[in-house]
Amino acid sequence: MATKQNGQIVETPTEARQAEPGPSVLALLSISIGLAVIILAIVWFVFFRT
């Protein structure tokens, strides 16, 4: 538990690292790569299809 010493809050390293979980990095990477592939496919079909 965090304590106060000399007017400052002191936490253990484990307490200081804890945070609310954000979006999964794997999900974010997968969605970004998927969108990039879709956008590049659209550009290829519009401009380079012969």
C-alpha cells in the first residue's frame, strides 16, 4: 500500500507499474495491418488493374 513520507507518496515498484489494461497490442496490430491490406487492395484495383 502506498505510504506518504516527507509529503511524497512512496510506492513499491509493483504498485507503481500497475495500470488499467488498455487495448490489446495484438488486436491493435492485427486491425491496423488488416486495414492497410484492404486500402492497398482498393488502390491496386482502382489504379493498376489492366
